[in-house]
Amino acid sequence: MPGTMHPPARRGKGPDYKASQRVARPGLSWHSPGVERALVFADSVSADATARTVGAARVLAGAVDVLDLGATVAEDAAPTLARLAQEGGYAYILAPATARGRDVLPRAAALLSAPYIPGVQGVEGAGTFTRSAHAGAVVEVVRCTPRPVVLTVRPHAFAPAQADETKTEHPDPSSLCEVVGQAQGEGPDLATSRVVVAGGQALGSAETFAGLVGGLADALSGAAGATRDAVEAGYAPNACQVGQTGVSVAPDLYIGLGVSGAVQHTCGMREARCVVAVNTDAGAPMCQIADYVLEADLFDAAPRLIAALRASG
Ligand SMILES: Cc1cc2nc3c(=O)[nH]c(=O)nc-3n(C[C@H](O)[C@H](O)[C@H](O)COP(=O)(O)OP(=O)(O)OC[C@H]3O[C@@H](n4cnc5c(N)ncnc54)[C@H](O)[C@@H]3O)c2cc1C
């Protein structure tokens, strides 16, 4: 393989990288709630993501129920979720921060007149959560005393939990809409995939993007992601966009093919456990945060990687 492999670089996760930001609610103070119950809205996400979300819930609360509404559209799922949350007296209503969770949960929060906290990535205590803000430049600590509170949880932010202690409900949702057809995306869900291969505008065309980014993602049983510039150039669908105005991912392995590493992109992938940058410019910001840098032309490196992975089965 041509190109130079650089040793792992240190990822900037120190205080300079993420300043702490407190969001105070004057006049509100926490009092012991006893056991608080959580309702996890978990349909249309992988079992793994659900287990991880339930893991978060178990830290928050003593009892967790899972609500499965199948593929119900958000307009129907939200009122059903809100009604069951109210009837069950749940303190927390949560879902993975996937496109589905982000679609349904704010609607349910509005119906419940409840606070909504998106993209929770840590739990400091009952009703106290951490989430990143300002494109990941700061970590907010949000304390919330009203109940219920509605939140989405970043997939992979928590260790998996045993899901067998939970009770799953499959109620009939209220029906405002009828689903007449659904397009099923191919491959693993970008937000929850353990491997993400992302490509930038350097790919040059939709065909090349599909062949190299999609091909490498397939070879690794992962999902394809893209920078906004690649999406705007029409190389990849909008749903593939990783970053501030796209999807947040936290895979075990993230590979950036010709991705410069602008802060608007890295704020959506910096929780990845291992980052590999393939770039002709070793000084690109992505190479500064990467664990491994392959300083190489992606048009040479990616086909070789795909071939080697396919050959190894
Ligand atoms: C408000 C706002 C929100 C934004 N939200 C997002 C977002 O959510 N997600 C996002 O991604 N961006 C977002 N952006 C855009 C972001 O600022 C960058 O412009 C974008 O991420 C850069 O995309 P890129 O890396 O594909 O392109 P470029 O910045 O052009 O970088 C191309 C990279 O490819 C490398 N390269 C070129 N040719 C090769 C080759 N043959 N082999 C290997 N490497 C090569 C270059 O060295 C360079 O590092 C946002 C911007 C704004 C202002």
C-alpha cells in the first residue's frame, strides 16, 4: 500500500477542547424522587441501540418500559406516546437520537408541555444530563426538575444494558395517517452503525462515491456517511450527512476518505472510538484528530483496501 502510516495522534478531549457549560434553572432545586420510571420509544431502531438506550434509562430510573409502535408515522406515534407516558406516570420518555427519535420525541414533548433535551450523552444524576452544544465545542450540563422530561440519547454513548428486564408494550396507535408505502434504506443505520466510512467532495462524482465509500462500507459491514460538501455536490443523499447539520455518529471505527475535518463535520463524529483519516494532506484537521493517518490518494488507497478486505473474506 503506498502512502505513509502515521502513529496515533492524541485526540483533543482535554479541557481546552470541551469547556464545561452550566445551564442553571434559577429557583429550581432537586429533591429526591424515589424510583422514577422511564418509557423508551424504541421502534425502528436496532436492538443494540435500544439496549444502549435502556442502559441510560436504567441509570436514570428504577423501572423501564419499552414502547414499540412499529413503523407508525410520527404524526400518529407522538400522540400515542404522549398519552401512554401520561397514563403511566413516567418521569422520563426517551429514544435513541436517530432520525426517528428526533422526529417523534419533540412532538410528544410539545403535546405533554414537557421539557425536551436532545442528544443526551451522559447522565450526572437524576434529571441531570450532559450534551454537546455549539458544534461540540462545549459540553452542557442540563438539570431539569419538571417531570416528565423528554430526551433523545446519542446512540453508542452508553454501554449496552440487559434488555430482558424490560416490559415491551405494542399498543395500537391512534390513526390519523395511513402508510401506503415505505422505502427501505440499504445497509446498517448510519446513526447506530459500529463502522462508518465517510467521504468528502474529493470523491468527485456520485458513482465514485458509491463505488469507493459505499464499497468500503459494504466490505466492513458498515454505513456510508458524507460531508456536507459531498451531499451538496449530489454525491450522496442528505441522510448520509454527518455533522452539525446532519447525523451524529459514535461508531467503533470511523474512516474518512478525503474528509478535511471541518469542525461542523467533526462535531458529529468525534465520539468515534477509532478514527482513520485517508488524505493527501497530512496537515488536514481530520488528520490532527485521527488515531491513524494514511497519507495517500484515496483513489489509490480505497480500491486496495476494498480488494484486501474482500480477499480476506
Ligand atoms: C452552518 C454550517 C453547517 C455545516 N454543517 C456541516 C455538517 O453537518 N457536516 C459537514 O460535513 N459539513 C458541514 N458544513 C461544511 C463544513 O464547514 C465543510 O465545508 C465541509 O465539511 C468540508 O467538506 P469536505 O471535507 O468534503 O471538503 P473540503 O473541505 O474541500 O476537503 C477536501 C479534503 O479532501 C482531501 N483530498 C482531496 N483530494 C484527495 C485525494 N485524492 N485523496 C485523499 N484526500 C484528498 C483534501 O486534502 C481535503 O482535506 C457546515 C458549514 C456551515 C457553515
